[in-house]
Amino acid sequence: MDFKVTGTADGITATQMDIKVDGLSYEVLAKALEQARVGRMHILGKITDTIAEPREDYREFVPRIVQIQIPKDFIGAVIGPSGKVIQEIQKTTNTTITITENDECGIVDIFGIDKEALDGALSRIKAIVAVPEVGEVYNGTIKSIVAFGAFVEILPGKEALLHISEIDYKRFETMEETGLKEGDTIEVKLIGIDAKTNKYKLSRKALLPKPEGWVERERKPRGEGRPRRDRGERHEKK
């Protein structure tokens, strides 16, 4: 007879038996199950003496695999032209990445030799597919300076305008006065998205403490201000 019993401290989870005789008495079966229980509890005791409960994570240098889903529209961005982006991620993080496309999304499998490698590749991919959210704070890099502000990369491949009026509570006449330059790292907040152009609007001022006695300037609705001359009016020629 080949009789196997597995289980936990709470009871049996599975059994398997091969038998070449016509039958098995209740007494033999009960004895076999009791013998299995004693053996199982002995083994479980040795296990808990070594480690009382499962670790929250694998050891640092254990190879690991993770799978995530990304929007289908972002598959091309992760791969890059001729595979340039995904190859660069694999090379710099020492990982292997595969992407499978299905009807609804892209399935990304990341194979890393350790936790650091996997986390590095995972964070790079998540940054590519991330969608900026209004109210979020980003640590961005200034990509270019223009007369009316600076364009800041808040996520890989995603730039937004930091208008000169949103840099500080202090009024600046020119961008030179701000001291900002290309390549600077700056903390900014996404304060809005233009409904017509879908362009992002940033503010550094929103993250600064308001000066004492500061009063926000009231913005007049469009159409108010200087009266416009009726286009129907014409001046008589003299």
C-alpha cells in the first residue's frame, strides 16, 4: 500500500493511496492517519522553529518575476522606435521584459535577477504609462525656457508649461529674473488641463507659503473692462 497524507496544523488537505489488496480495515486506516498526523505536526514544528511566519517579501537577492497590465495605447511608447526604449530599460536595469498584446491591454512581464533590478525596470515602465493628474506634485526637469515661462518634463515624454506668473508670488518681468535655466530640477504642482488643447498647466507658486497680507488679484471675466466700439459704427469721412 502506498498512502500519502498532507495537511496543516488544522487538518488534512489532501490524500493519495495506491492499494493492491482487496480491502483495508478501519483500524489500519485510523492507525495510518494518526501516524501521518504525528509526522506532519513534527515537521511543522521544525518549520516554525526556523521561521514562524512567511516573510513579507523574498530575500533581496532572490530572482523574481512581476506582471503588470498597461493601456494598449502605451505599448508603442514602452517599446519605442525600433525597440529603443525597452532595450535601454533592459540594459540599464539588467532585466528581461516581454510585452504581449491582447484585445484590451498590453501584458508586461519583467524578469529580474534581484529586487533592485526588477523595481528599477518597473518604475521606468510605470513612469512611461503614467497619466498626469491634477493636484499631484511632480519633481520635474526644465527642458526649455521661453519668454513667458518654462516647459517642464514632469513624467518621461510629458512636458507642461510653468507660466512666469506661476513661478513665485513675486512678480517677474523676464525669465532671466527668475534664475531658472534648462536642466534645473524643480518641484511643481499640476493645477489644470486646458479643455480645448489638453495642455497641462503647472504652478510652483502653489507649493510656496503665501506672503503675509497677500490678496489674490481678482480676474475679470472676458468681455469686461474697456468698452468695445460697436463694429456697426462708422465714422463719416470729412
